Amino acid sequence: MAIGKSIRVYLADGTVTGIRYAELVNWTGHAIACPRNRLSELTNWHEAAKPGVYFLFESRFVDSKPVAYIGESENVSQRLTSHDRNKDFWNEVVIFTSKDENLTKAHIKYLESTLTCLSKKADRYQLENGNAPPESSLPRADRDAMQEFGENIRMVLGILGYPVLEPILKSLSNPEPNTPIDNNNGIIDPLRELVFTVNQLIAYGAFTDEGFVLKRGSQLSKTNTHSMPGKLATIKARLIKEGALVEQGDILVSSENILLSSSTYAAAIVAGTSRSGPQSWKTVNGQTIKQIEDASLSS
């Protein structure tokens, strides 16, 4: 069962785009989010001069996956000075350090490795990092503490608008593309295991809190008709360019879980023509999304 969390965010100058300080209740860590053009102001924050890990983020107003970089330093604010000169892509940094003095070099190296691996698995950002750095050797108790620290980093990043560590589907351990997903209380949600069949193509989908996910392994049409909205044709072309959709003979196959705005977007991209998502996607029992929604409203 999921446990609720409380987070406090302090807006240093009263604006949501300025420097923000964030902390979870009963956590020894804390975060500072700082726009690049205000990097010099970090000298006023002693929290930024401690050992820690940091994330450099590209603006999210881009047509492809935004770029990110994960690093560590025994003095984060000093390291950021060199990044300001040598890395051009980023426009904001989020720093994580500890309120106490218990984060050592070994701890932050372990965190850097763990966070890099989580980000690559989530695959929401294009990482500028090369191969994942090796984990430092830590006692078992310290490893568990850093795993918890990393989990809190994941939540704080999400609250600040950077779901870089969040998997698009919460359960990715099952190899089959249409494996039912548990919603944390032992009940399988029918809207998390949807199927769409058209022209001998089979696609798999799921509703999540963020939108509609076209699951890895789905089959799609390579061609588009004139009825397909131009915006969706552009999205489909971008997914092909990024490698999220790959050619297999005369069809396309999704190589990863793809987050889209709606079931209609997903159905149209799969079929290559204008489609109604609520009438196209069905549960394993044959119910359409529309039928489920109608039944829910009538009850």
C-alpha cells in the first residue's frame, strides 16, 4: 500500500520560475532548483556547496526528448561553474545535498550511478552521460540508505516538474507486452490492459495518471491516410526518427512504451488514419473504453 508524503517548496523570490528550495518531511536531504541565468546566486546558498548530486535539464519546449545530465561533486556549486562554460544545452539545474554532513564521496558516487541507471530505464530524457558510472562500494546499510535517498530524489524531481526517473508504466518487470498491471491494491484495472486490432495489426495500451501509453511491442501501420490529422503525422514521424517506432517488414513496431495525450491519439497513430480512441481500444473482455465510461456514468 502506498504511503502519502508531504513536501514543502520555498520560492526564494516569490516566483515559480526563480530559485526553489524543496524538502520532504522527515528527510535529511533537500533540493535547490536554479535557472542557469541565476547561477551566481547559488553562492548565497550554503546547501549548494556541499557534496551531492545534480541534474542539468534542457528546456522542455522542444520537439524531441529533452536532454539531461546527471553528475556528482563534493562541492556542487563549484562544479556548476565549469558546466556553465562547457555545456550549452541546459537552462536549469536541480541540486540534491544533505542537511547533515553524512554524505561522503562514496555515497554520492553510488547515487550518481543509481540515478543514471534509473533515468536510462525511464527513458524520458536523452542523457548526455556516457555509460553509467560504476557503483562505489558501500556497506549494506549505507546502500539501503542511498536507495531510500534516491527514491526521495525521484519524488522531489517529479514535484519540480522533472519526471526524469519516473517509468512511463509503473510495472515494467514482465516481458510480455500485454501483461496486466496491478494498481497497488491487488485489483487489476481493465483500463491498464487494452488492445486495439486493425488491419491485422495488434496494439497494446494503458491509461495512466499522465495520459495514454502505447505499450512496447505494439504494431502500427507504416502508411498514413489523408484523414489522419497533420499533428499526429508529425508526432509519428518524430517517434520514427527517435527510434521509438522501428520498421519490421511492412509494419512499424514500438520499441518502448510511448506516452501520448489520449487514446484517440494512440489509435490514430496505430491505424494511420483518423480513429476514435474510446471506440477502438478494448479490454481483454471485449469492452470498449466508451462502454466502460458509459457504465460508470450510469452508475
